[in-house]
Amino acid sequence: RVVHVGTAIALVGGSVFMRFALMPAATELNEAEHDGLRERVLGYWRRFVHGGITLLLASGLYNYVFVTKPVHDEVDDGRYHMLVGIKMLLAVVLFFLAAALVGRSNALKGLREKARGTLTVMIILAAVIVAISGFLKIRGVPEPAVGAENAETTALEP
């Protein structure tokens, strides 16, 4: 859990820094300086993004399969699984956008050219993922549902 949360904090914090501090400051540079700074920053940031995605996938899968899923399966908690599924789908989109921003593919050049908007979308996705995670954490595990056979027996007792 610590690896998962720590990695998410580092990646989201880096994205917020790039969008709201580095990008506005870099607009004051001439084009050659701006391009040079972008290449140097992305050269370092690329390692964080790729390593972070790997850590988030590995720790998230481990936490789900071995820690939380068994507990929620015992009480037939469909809402938990639905919300975790939504969280995972949003994370896949976020990972794609993050990899596209630090990547070199010509097919995704448009996302890099609109990095300000792409980073904004990424930050919003991250906030939604964190909100879902927070809700699931404070919600806890619901009480086990009473089986149908127990409910019928209880209803017949005086």
C-alpha cells in the first residue's frame, strides 16, 4: 500500500508541478531554450513515468487480488468491485496519456503538442481516482448479507 500511494503522490505531484509551475515559466523562454528545456525535463521525467506506471500496476494488482478482493468477496460486495473496476479503467486512460506525453511516437504527437490540456485531463482523472479510492477506504467492508434461508427462518419465528 505504501509503494502504491507513494508512487501515485510522486507522479501526480510531478504532473501538477509541470502543468502549473514549469509550463507557465517556460513560456518566457525563446523557442530554442524552450525546446532544449522540454527535452531535458522529459528525458528525466520519462524514467519516473515508466517506472511509476510499472509500480502502480504491480502494487495495485497485488493489493486488489491478495489483500482487498478476498475480504470483499466474502460479503458479496458488488459495489466495491464495480468502483475498483471504474478506478482501474480510469487509471489505464491516465497511464496511456502519461506515456503519450513522455513518448516519442509520431502518432501521439498531437497529445504532446497540446500538453497543457493533456496534463489538465490527467490531473482531473487522478483526482477522480483518488476520490474513488478515498471513498472505498472510508466505506469499509459491509456486513455480510443474511442468507435467504436464514431470512425465511427468522421471518417465521414468533
